[in-house]
Amino acid sequence: MTPTFRFAPSPNGELHLGHALSALDGFSQAQKRGGKFLLRIEDIDTARCREQFVAGIFEDLAWLGATWEQPVLRQSRHFPFYRAMAAKLEAMGLLYPCFATRTEIQSSAQPGAADPDGAPIYPGLHKRLSHAEIADRKAAGQPFALRIDSDRASEAVAEKLNGRALSWREYDPADDAITMQIATPEVWGDAVIVRKDFPASYHLAVVCDDARQDVTHVTRGADLFQATSLQRLLQVLLDLPEPLYAHHRLLMDDTGRKLSKSDADTSLKALRGAGATPEDVRRMAQIV
């Protein structure tokens, strides 16, 4: 299979140096291996994504010298696909509706119990609702998310793997050495798989898109290392192929905080406007 890499930003802000590192890392690896480099626009959250940021992504990457395969996949145009994938998990009895609000979850969660993203571990408020109560709440128009039953999912995965440990293959881009990482999806608890407002969570959408795009190598920041555990769980449950993973270092500011769009860190557009060159960006991002 042709080595296939991807860069999958969300158009909810302007790209910064951290994005340049991730994009150029994947692009250079694809070139080195004679493979493909894909650009995916993860705009499933239509409330936060903007077309101006989509255009900015194209402009920034082209300025950096990256090229990518066409057409560009946009998640917002494939909602029926995600609904169908979630329906497979529902048919296996692995998802249940959760009507709880964030406030209710926070007030009921165990103090100090948080998932890798810092959100409270779901305390199971609506995990055992009766069919009648679920029907009544839906009939009343109460919004709900679909959460994975982590206990049942773990049992289903153990059966599929014949008792083998759930794991993934982490590779080193420098020499392609592979190490096995044991997955720990339990740290996510009963994670949201289908959001209240959109037909998929990030975790469901990303594994489904990687599979249908034949992605063989996932290169991304170390902040997503723990996410791989939950995503491997979903891959096994849905019988999706397993790519190789590489989690690169993160770029920090002077205080040790990770660069972030939400914190309005200096964008590539601003750097370009100030006269920076792609070579300057590579230097600032410490890309060799």
C-alpha cells in the first residue's frame, strides 16, 4: 500500500507555528517515502468553523511549500457517513443516550477524576435509563449525546482480540523503528462518540476518515498521544485498519504553554505579513 500521510486542521482559527511543524513533518515524510500527503478539513463543528479559515489553511500551506492530493475531504459534507458508522456501534449495543448537561456532569463527577483532555470523567448519570424513560425524553425534544459503554466495549474488544492486549504501533520517523504501546481507553471513561449538536465526536470522525482515506501513517502532536487509546478501541470495534502513529514534540511559548489557536498565538498569516519567509518559519519551529 502506498504510504499515505495527512494533515487535518480544524478551520476555527488561523494556523500557527505548531501547525507548520505538524504539516511539514507529514509532508516531508510522505516525500521521503514516495507517498501521498492529504489535507483534510475537520469542520464537523459547523458552529465554530469559518470559510475564511479554510481559505487561510490553503494559503498558509501553499506558502510553506506543501502540496496535497485532490480532492480535499471536508467532514461537514459527509454527515450521513458518520451517522452510519455510529449506527454500527449502536447495533452492537455499545452506545447509550446521555441527556445530562455539562453542569450536571460537573456537579456529580468524582472530584479530581478527569480524562486526558481535562474534562470530568462521566459519572454515569444516564447509563441505566429505562427504554421508556429514554423514549419519553426523546419525545420531549431533550438533546442528547451518545456515549460509549466502556465496560461493554472493553469486553467486545477482548473477544475480538482473543485476549491480546489492545495496543498500537508507534514509529520513529528518524529510523522507522516501531515500539508497541499498550492502549488504555479506560482513562476516557464513557466518552462521547456522537455529540448533541453534530453526528460524531472527533474520535469517531478521525478513525473513520483515516480508514476511508487509506491513511497508513498518522503524524500529530504529543498532546494527542492519549487519544490513540480511545481511537484504537473504535478501530477494533468497527473492524477498521490500524495505521502507524508518530507523536511529535509540541511547540511551547516562553512560559511553557502549548501554542494554541484559542489563545491567539502568532499566526502564520501574521508572520508572513511581517515579512517572514518559509525558511524563517522552519527555523522558528525548529524543523530540520
